[in-house]
Amino acid sequence: ASAAMYQAKAQGRRSYLFFSGQTDASSSQRLLLENDLHRAIERGEFVLHYQPRYELASGMLCACEALLRWQHPTRGSISPVEFVPLAEESGLVVPIGEWVLREACQQLQRWHAKGLDVCPISVNISARQFRSLELLSMIRSVLDETGVDPRLLEVEITETTLMHNTEETLSILGQLHALGIKISVDDFGTGYSSLAYLKRFPVDLLKIDRSFVHDLVTDADDAIIVSAIIGLARSLQLRVVAEGVETPEQVDFLKRRGCDEVQGFLFSKPLPAAQIESLFNLRY
Ligand code: C2E
Ligand code: MG
Ligand code: MG
Ligand code: MG
């Protein structure tokens, strides 16, 4: 039923665009892409890559982030930066997000079956997904179905998402937490600047947005912001991860400031599952 609904919505938008006489290349491109997105799950065009996260103190691999990749039959690999917003607008992000969680959990089970000592996986949850009424029941049923230990699962939610419907948000986060799932605030520093939610919500981890990490060494403001976020996280007893770490100089800075974990191209790009498994229990 939901697939039909998404289809109808897409159709509606198409006719609107037709009647409004909008024919520019970018909007018709978007429609073509959205149309293809409807079939991407059933056609098996999605794949997850995993990017390692390392603990600075020990150098150990401590988690990996599941990042969605779309292998389009004619356009090749399309970036999530391009298609996630489309999926978000059309509502397709709900079934796609379910696919992502199931695939990540099945991957954990495949690794278990091979006798591997796995690391936790973090999964990105979009704003629309977070607002969907079925999020909790969806997560519960995927965990049941796959038998994955919820402690091996982390969800990444952006600050902006956390600012909405605070009562409901508190309830959802509380229930996720009660299951044993960890909660990360993704792209930290780029959303609303109210920090009240950090006190109120059961958050475990802050991921410093890579836009602040990028010029850390040369831009005094970025250095101050990153230091402040690390200080804030430590005071609130949250773990803190720096995203987009690309240079040894950034690592030195982050180590000196007491950042807990790092993720970025310096350590590894997002990798297919087959390559991640050789990194379990290793240092960078
Ligand atoms: P994000 O969750 O903040 O993910 C981190 C992004 O930074 C990834 O881009 C990753 O490849 C990139 N990155 C990691 N290290 C470095 C680095 O050292 N330098 C640079 N320049 N980039 C680095 P990616 O995979 O293209 O994903 C982009 C965004 O798309 C994600 O940002 C997330 O918001 C969204 N996304 C990806 N997969 C999913 C998904 O399964 N569900 C949802 N809802 N969103 C997703
Ligand atoms: Mg993320
Ligand atoms: Mg991020
Ligand atoms: Mg992002």
C-alpha cells in the first residue's frame, strides 16, 4: 500500500510540474531519478559500505558507519548526498531506511556466522524516518528477525531532527536506549544551537561535523569550536568523535584535546563489507 502511495505522490508531482510548465533539466532529472529510486530496492541496486571509526587512546577499531551506495544501472554510482534528499522528500527514505537497517543487521549476523568478533555498526536515521510512526516497531522487528544484539547497534540522528517534537523525541530516544541501542548526534555543530536537548535526551555520542575538522589546523575559529565541543562532550560524559579526519596534524590536535574517536579518509574510506571484516580487532 505504501509503495502505491509513494507512486501516487510522485505522479502528482509530475503532473504539477507538467501543468506549471516547468521543464528545466534539473527538475526533470530529479523526477527521473525519483522514479528510478522507487525500484532501486526491489532491483537490488543498493549496497552498504562501512567506514571504520577508531579509538584514539588505543588505536583500536571501535565501530563502523553504514553508508548507503546506489549502483544505478545506467548512471553508475550515485552519491547519497544526491539521492537521500530526494528519498526524504518523497517519503521513500522510510522503506529505504528499513532496508539499510536490515542489511546492516544481516551483515552483523553473517559476520557472527563466520566466527568474527564484530564491532558495532552505526546507521543514519533521517528526519523523516525519525518522524515516521513505525520507526520503533520497525527497529524492534528487524532486531527480532535477525537476532542481533541491540548493543551492536548505534543510530545517528542530526541535531535538527532532535529539536522537533521534543516530547515524542524524548519518548522514542528513551525506548531506543532502553533496548540497548546507542544514540549519536551526527553533524554536531551545524544544526540548531540550543544545547538543552543534550541534557534532556539520552544521547551517548557527539560526532563533530567534518566542516569544523577540515581547517582545524589553520583556522583559529574552527580550532576553538572543535575544542569547545570536545570539552562539552567530556563535561557531559558523552563520547566524542571527529568526522572527516584527513591529516596527521588533525589527529595530533584531536589527541591533545582529548577527543575519543576519529573517522575519516586518513584512516579509511567507506569500504565494502568484505574488506571491513579484515580490520576487526585491529589498530589503525
Ligand atoms: P554523514 O552521516 O555525516 O556521513 C559521513 C560522510 O562523510 C560520508 O559521506 C563519508 O564518506 C564522508 N567522509 C568520511 N570521511 C571523510 C573525510 O575524511 N573527508 C571527506 N571529505 N568526507 C569524508 P557519504 O557516504 O557520501 O554520505 C553523505 C551523507 O549521506 C551522510 O553524511 C548521511 O547524512 C547521508 N547518508 C548516507 N547513508 C545514509 C543512510 O543509509 N541513510 C540516511 N538517512 N542517510 C544516509
Ligand atoms: Mg552519519
Ligand atoms: Mg556526519
Ligand atoms: Mg552529513
